[in-house]
Amino acid sequence: MDTLKVRDAKDVEEVVRAAIANEQPLEIIGHGTKRGIGHAMATNAVLDVSALSAVTSYEPNELIVTLQAGAPLADVLSLIDSKNQQFAFEPMNTAPLLGTPPFGTIGGMIAAGLAGPRRIRAGGARDHLLGAHAVSGFGDSFKTGGRVVKNVTGYDLCKLLSGSWGTLSVMTEVTLKVMPKPEAERTLLLRGLDDAAANKAMTAALGSPYDVSGAAHLPKSAFRARTDGLGDIAGQGEALTVLRLEGIKASAVHRAGSLRELLAPFGTATLIEDAASATLWATIRDALPFAAGGALGAWPVWRIVCPPASGGALGAQLGRETGGDVIYDWGGGLIWAALPPKGDAHASTVRQRVDAFGGHATLIRAAEDVRRNVDVFHPQAVGIAALSERVRASFDPKIILNRGRLTRGVAA
């Protein structure tokens, strides 16, 4: 494995241009914590941007932070937390699920675009990315966006970089907006609901005027006993439906009381506050019941996005047909599914069921031999696939960057 560590954007340009000249594709990594997601790269040359780790600028009063792409995410979260600020989209920490060290980078966070429970209210990573400096597959540096929130004229290329898994460019610096942390956090707990009833309760809560910022459901599970982060909240794998309210304390308390009344037909809701609530939502954000070190650590894990109202039916069907375990987030719009080991990770079943419900599924965790034989990312419709290919070709015509990561069977 030939690893090329770069020191600045000029180095990145030179490495990419040399790769083009030698027709040698590059795998782009920061700390490599998400290398297990996607297909194995069709290359043995690695472009390592971990040395691009500086915080270029942080202006708490302006709610803006500019960072080099290799900046460690944990350090950045600690920095903005010191000013009582946060990334409102709650970036997922994939380390527990993948069994990797917790050393993800800002670039990896943007490239993966995996948002947490507050996605339903705050939007995704792309909605908080104001600007970026990057090097394209032509070996040219370019800048997109800026340092202010404004109406966009022309192409907003930032949105394309988020969730592109490093196939469009090598990001060297990004500017993100941060938001104040809420003063108070309250979570209502409903116990014992089945998937369909929980889906209805979450839908009712999200349709209410009470500004719910998290809606998730952990079904009754024989596999989930005293999961980290749940403690005694959901002992012995009982079903738990959770709804979060945030804001100034008086408002959060008042809205929690009103929401409890609204949800009375589903049962009597209990309440947890602040630190206990935050721990619970971190558990859901990072899918900790399916952690690599837990009871289901050897099982493949799917991340399924579907219409929220259909989530309960889809998740319950997958659970019945495969014998697997699921967690619902985003009011039913996001399903984490841990399924028993199988040669294709149940891909044919998952794809058929998800297609029927109008969703898409990504195989987040599976052994490399499994990922070699199934599509990790959901196959796109013909028109969308053609558009995606035109976009990719406009950034990287020689397929130099992360060749083969998104599509199975792409040769070096």
C-alpha cells in the first residue's frame, strides 16, 4: 500500500495530477474510520489528508467555524461545546457500530453525511455546510460557497460534496454553521408499544405544534438487554418510544406537559431530563444496540430511509422475515436493521421490501467478502444513475478518486 501524506492543498493538487498522469486511482482517507463502509477501493494508492487538521477560524458570535478536512471530529465537538454550541444535525459517530477507534474527521463527517435524530428538524450535514475548498479529479483546486448564509445563485456545489463519499473531490477545508446548544432537554418515554402504534405516536407528536426534535422507537427485543446508554430505562429489551423537546427550560417543560396529554391515548408517558436524555439520544444516534462489541456485533447492519409513515410496517416486516432486530429514528423515516449473518446480508429481501415502500437502503456494516458480492449503496433508477454519472464525470472524468467505492465491480 503506497500512502501519500499531504501537508496542504498544493500537495493534494500534485498528488492528484500525478495519479491522473499514471492512471493510478487514489483512495482518500483522513483517519480511515469509515473505510469499512462501501466497496473495497480499486487501488493500492492512498491519499492521506490527516495532516490537514487545523481549525482555520472559529467565530462563536457569528456561528461559523472553518476547519481543514482532517481536523478530528471529537476535538472540534469539544471546541464548539466549550462555547455552548453544537452541530445541529447531530453527526453520527460510526466508531461503535464499525468497531473502529473514535478518530473520525470533519472531512469524513461531510463525505458520509450521516445525520442524527435532529435531522427531522435541523436538516442534514449538507444544510449546514456553507463553503468548501477542494481539489477535483482534474487536479485543480476550487472553492464553493462562502462564510455566510445567503440565497444561492448558480450551482451550490457544497450540497453535492456532502454524502459523496469522496468520489467527487478531495476536500481540504470546509466552513460550517454551528448553533447554540439548547438550555434544556426533555424526553417523553412511552413503553410497550408495537411498531405500528409507535409509528402513529411519533407521527402525532411530529405533527403537533410542540416542536419535537427527536422521535425514535426501540421495539421489544430478545437481543437487547441493558444496552449501553439505556441503563435501566429499557430493561430486559422492552419496547420504548421516545420523543425529545428542546429549548429554554420553561418552554421545554410546558411543551412536554402538553405533548404528554396529546399522547395519552398511547399510554402514560414518563419523563427524563437533560443529561439522561442526552445519553439516550446518543445511543439512538450511534445505533449502540447494534454496536460491534455487543450481542449483535457480528450481524450485518442496514441503514434504511423510507417515508416515515411507512417505517413501522417496513421494519416489522423485515424483522419477521429475517429474524432480525430494528431501531426506528426520524419518526419512522430511518430504520437501523441488524439482520442475522447470511452470505448476501439478506440484500435481496431488503431491496425488494424497501423498493416496495419507496425507500433506499445502505449496507453500513458487513464483512468485506459480503460487500464484494452485493451492492452496498441502493441501486439507482436509470435516470438518476445517468444524472449521477454526469455529475461525477464533471468532477472526476478519469475516476481517480475513490474508484469503486460506490459501485460494485469497478476495476482499477
